[in-house]
Amino acid sequence: MGMAEKEISQAVIGRLPRYFRYLGELKDQGVERISSQELSELMRVTASQIRQDFNHFGGFGQQGYGYNVEYLYTEIGKILGLNKTHNLIIVGAGNLGQALANYMNFARRGFIFTGIFDINPALYGKMIRGIEVRPMEEMAQFVQQNNVDIAVLTIPKSEAVSVAGRLTAVGIKAIWNFAHVDLDVPDGVQVENVHLSDSLMRLSYMLERYETQKNDL
Ligand code: NAI
């Protein structure tokens, strides 16, 4: 893909996981081909949006009747880098860190939970999904020995910036950041911020707008 991929907007990239999910379900149901029209009805996006999105990647060869589901699933998976596996560690074994560790479906997408770290001695040795909580002092060596490239950051925001620095210094290539603070990382390190409260505020906005419109009628 190379050059062309740089041009692709975040909006398109943001829609790929949803295509991937729907195609995975269709594949599991044994559906072999699907037209953009059918996919459009299923996903409630316009067929032209789907064609435009797919055209960024060469269109995925829609011939005759629709797309080959298995092929499309595989190709979108490759674009998302899901054809490889990634070892990940969780840093911060509190409420959120443990909840994420307990959600094992990430492994289906190739994200392998290999370690979890904390600074609270009371948590050391606690087993979560068969993996023990280790002290942060062991993090650097663990990352290097276990080929870890992703870190999930579930620590207080006051700690997040310095811990992110330690993680990238030992070779972490991507951070899934749940701490409510913007991280400053070296070039080439990827950060995805997740803020559940942003999603809740969008919900609140929609609720607010609906109530206002109802009262205006
Ligand atoms: P928690 O207090 O249960 O867990 C935090 C854990 O981090 C504790 O076990 C603590 O010992 C550990 N910790 C503190 N400093 C550390 C360090 N330097 N290195 C390693 N571990 C360290 O808190 P909770 O509820 O799990 O939340 C964790 C973080 O995630 C907070 O920053 C919170 O604001 C954030 N959060 C974000 C959400 C989101 O949608 N982005 C949703 C919920 C929480």
C-alpha cells in the first residue's frame, strides 16, 4: 500500500474495524458473497460510502455480484495489521487494568495478554487469567524477553507521562492509553487514547438535543 495509505483519512480508518466485524460475522454464517447494497442495509451506511471507503484500497475487486466476503475480511484484516499477533502488557493492575485483563476476546484479534504490572506490593503475585501481577521493576526485562510491542496504560494520570517514557525507552511501540492525559512519545511510537467518558458525553449531547427538539415541537 505504501504511499497511497498516507492519504487515507482517519475517518476511513475509523470505519474499518466495523467493516471487519460485520464481515467476520458474515463469514462465520457461511455467506460467500455480498453486494455493497446488502452490506449497506446490514450496516446502515450508504452503499456509496462503502464503495468510496473501499476504493481507497483499490476497491477489493468487486466483480459481477458483489464482494467475496472471505477475501474482503482477510484484506481489511491485513490493513488493520490483524494478520499478525502482538504481545501486550497491562500497566496498572487496578479496577480497569484487571477488567481488561479479564476480557479475553482481544486474543481472537491477535492481541496476546502476556503480562501485568503494578507498583502496589499487595497486588504482586495475584493471578489474573493465569498471569501474575509483577512489580514494575521487572517490566523492562520482561518487555525485552517476551517480545512485547503494545502497552495498555491503566494508571493514574499523574503517573502516565513518566511511565510512558519508561515504556518507550525499553522498546514499546504502541500505547493504548486510558489515562486522561496526552502523552508525548518519540517519533514512531503510536498512541491511541480511549476515553469512555467522551463517549458518555456524546450520549449526553444526543439526549440533550432530543429533549430540546421535543420541547420545541
Ligand atoms: P485504580 O486505582 O483501581 O488502579 C490504578 C492502578 O495503577 C493501581 O493498582 C496503582 O497501584 C497502579 N499504579 C499507580 N502508579 C503506577 C505506576 N507508576 N506504575 C504502575 N502501576 C501504577 O484505578 P482505575 O479505576 O483502574 O483507573 C486507572 C486509570 O484509568 C485512571 O487514570 C483512571 O482515570 C483511568 N480510567 C480511564 C477510563 C477511560 O475511559 N479512559 C475509564 C476508567 C478509568
